[in-house]
Amino acid sequence: MISHFGNNLKLSIFGTSHGPEIGMTLEGIPAGLPADMEKLQHFLNRRAPGKAEWSTPRKEADIPHFQSGLTGGITDGQAIRAVIYNENVRKADYDALKNIPRPGHADYAAWMKYGLDFDMSGGGPFSGRMTAPLCIAGGLCKQWLEQRGIRIGAHILYISTGTHCDMEFDALSPELDDIDPDFPTLLPEVGAEIQASLAALKADGDSAGGYIECAVTGLPAGIGGPLFGGVESHLAQIVYGIPAVKALEFGNSEGCVDMVGSLYNDEYLISDGKVVFDSNSAGGILGGITTGMPLIFRVGFKPTPSIAKPQRSVNLETMEEVTIEIKGRHDPCIVPRAVPVVEAAAAIAIYDLILGESQ
């Protein structure tokens, strides 16, 4: 099963969580672009499993093996194809759940579409594992955007255990275009309070969700278009392709419904002979087109659906009600590992738009 994204670049993601490999193909990339493999691996390591006691114990190296598209670390104009081999697979963990959909997962919907023989072990093609090849493509696009002076950085805004990330990030500040150039490469801090809460959730067999906030700086004004060609709709398509995403907000979208126009509108000023904004409630986008202000958006993730607590389900073969307790290896909260995934999705969508503007 293959998923596709892009208008000017063409991204395809293939494989399954417990299959032999997962991978991606990226087409439409110009020749002559350098690809820093060390930097890419550092980016992939931020998402990789088994890096902390409060995350899934599944350990995967997540080393991409490039099969085409790069010659001597430079794009050659051909399709870029890379695979990651799944090495720590345990399909047996899901034998007891054959024909029994796990609450909160895609099992039931997938079986209704593809049939009960469709392999959903580990979530199959719907698994968060599929964000690893997304990060290969996004990590490369992020590098190529940085060469254009466009930077992308995300951080944990909120985890629903009632704790917040230690990092401060004034998302709606007009000074955000002076963002520390090292920010996009920093790992988000998961402080002691968050770690303790996640460890307690894991011990209790439960899970949590949360929000990630992302900023894109260095974008010139004038990218995008009205209606279906807007930057928001293009970002939404790929962001909602990230497993467990349930919300997407741009700028001060949450607060705007309770504000009057005189408070919400970003007023125009002149500074050093240039048009500037006094605020950034719009999050850097008006009418689907970038304004030159930082592009700000937030992504809401639901709690990890795989929990060890007893839950009611049904056996679709016998049509009997059953109670299940999900075993296996799961994150009590996917938000910390999803930070680079959000950056990757943004980089792919923005680079796709940039390629369109240059044609």
C-alpha cells in the first residue's frame, strides 16, 4: 500500500510497521542539491523509538538506505528512493487480537474497507512507524529550505497530563523572524515533571495526548493562493496524514472566535521603508498566501490508542463482545517523538509550494 503527496514534488511512502521494510520515493527534486547524511541521521534519531524509558521499548536504528537519486551526496535529478529495514518486529504480539479491533485504532475501519485478512499487526500502514520515511523526505526538504534561508522549528506546547514543556516560545510575537538559527536543530526539552507524568501513565496502562507548535521563518510574502490553493489547505493535507493528529490551528485561531476584529486584526506599519505588521494573529497567512511574517501553526495529537487497561471490543468473526488488554510496546504519549515529524511535514509542504513558485 502506497500513500502519495505533492503537486510539484511527488512523495510516495510505502511499507508497513511489521513488514520487512518501510520507505519513501521523492520525485521532482532538481539535480545538484547537496544532502548532508549526518545531519539527516541526527534528524531521524529525534523520532526513532527506544530512546527514553517513557517511550516504546521497540528499538530500531532507522538508518536510511538510499537506492537511487543521490550521487556522491548530491541529487542527480532521478527519483530519490530510500528504505529503512524493520529489524525489531514482533508480530506475535498481535495474534490474540486477530479479528478484534482495538479501540481508537484504524483496525475496524481498515477491515471494513480491505477485509479481515488485511494485516494490521503493529497498525500496518496506519502505524506511527510510517512517519520514519516521512522524516527522510522531510529532513532532506528541510536542508534544502535552509539553503534558501527558510527555517522550520517545532516544540512541545502542551501535554495533557497538566504539564508544559520547559522551552519558552512566543508564537505570536512579531520578533519571531529573529528566531535563533539553532532553534530548529534543538531537541525539545522533556522536563522531569513531564517524564514523571509519562512514567506514571505508562505504569497505569494509560496514555496522553498534547499539542506541538511549529514555526516557519524566512518565508517571503506571496507564496500560496486563494481557496484550494492556500498554504493552510496544503499543510493540512500532509499534517492530517500524520497518525493520531486530530487538530490543526493557524496563528491565533483558538482565541480569534472570542475576539473583536479591532483586537484580532494585524495592523500595518512602516519601518525602515518597509511594510511591517504590529502582530501576527493570522500566523503568517492571509487569503491562503504568506505575508512574510512567521508561519505559525499548532497540531493536536490524541492519546496513544494502545493502552493496557481493559477495554470493550467485539470479535468480528464470531460477532461476540469481548474484553481486551493490549500487550506489546507502545508510547504512553507520542507527542515528544512527533516533534520532528511535524517539522518534516511542514518542510515537505513548503518545499512543494516553493518549487511551484519557481516554475
